[in-house]
Amino acid sequence: MKKIQLIQKMIDSGVVAVLRGNSVDQVVEMAEQAIAGGIKVIEVTLTVPGALHAIEKLSRVYHWNATDPSKFAIIGAGTVLEPQTARSAILSGAEFVVAPSLNPETIKICNLYRIPVLPGLMTLADVQQALELGVDIVKLFPGNLFDPSIIKTMKGPMPQANFMPSGGVSLSNLGEWIKAGAVAVSIGSDLTAEAVKTGDMNQVRLRAEQYMDAYHLAKGTN
């Protein structure tokens, strides 16, 4: 039941913050600011030095089932390439796993632990294989290679698939992706670039607020 509830919470939240940085402290601060700005799904990429420590630290503070809104967040691991890393991330507190491509063994280990896994896919053949392996949400990646209409095209033969674009999603096109049928969108460097450039991490919170406003506008829930 927890996995089903968690997936629904991710879909309800609608926006995933993909965080990359140079240190544990930097990424944790980015996450705190993104959460304060309303983005409640946080993906810490394992390209960050000490990423597992960041996931462990965040997962101790934030809880996907928290009744206190300020403590509600879903913490996951991104750029997971193989099952050994997936298991390490899960044991460090990751509530979901995101991969840049489809690795069947990674999906199997996540299924074993009842953890949502979102592999990056580009073709209908990949989507079919992912569904056969039990994937609930597929990451359309890199999203900047597609127009939002690709979701309707893929849902023609695969209406049961749930798509989340990642890469190339911006404030200007977020609404198009949502209206095209994306169950959620994944935001990367556009969320943190200004903060990294200026050193002012408050910029992450302000940008997060803008993204959540755009999301709610597209959903008609603002």
C-alpha cells in the first residue's frame, strides 16, 4: 500500500526538483529551499559527492506521510545506473529511484523493496519493456528532444503508460507538458542556476514558487 500511496503523492505534487551540486551541504540547502518554495518531490542525483549522505540527512527531516506541511517531502535518488547503487540509495532513505536509462536489474531491485522506479526512456519499445517490468511512471528523457505532443503520440498504442518529461522543461512550457498528459514534470538546472551563480540559495525558493504557480495554473488548481 505504501508504494501506491507514495506514487499518488508524487503525482499530486506534480513537480520534481532534480538537484545537483558540489557538496552535501549545498544540495541539502537547495532541497530545503525548494521544499519551502512548494516543490515536495526532491531527487538528489548520485553525481553529487556524498549524495547518499545528503539523502540520509534529508530523509531524517522530511517525511512523505508527514502531517506537518513544512515537513512533508518525498526524497529520492537520481542518476542511478545499476541495482547495487539503487539498493544503497534505498537503504540510505531514498523513497524513489530515477535512472537515465532502462536497466532491468535496477527495476527488479526496486520492485523487491517496493520502491517506485522511474527509468529514462525514449522509444515505445522501451516503454513496453518498462511496463512489462512493472514500472509505474516512465521518465521521458531527454525531454528537450521532444515536443509535448509526443505524450499523446505514445499514449496512442500505450494509453496505460504514465509519462514524466525530464530535461528541457521550463516555466514557459510546463503548462504544455501538463496539458499534453504528463502526470508530473522534472525540473533540473533552471531551478538552481541563478542560486549557484549568485550564491543566494533563496533564489531556489523563489524559482520553486514560480514553478508551482505555473503547475497549479496548468492544472486549474490555483
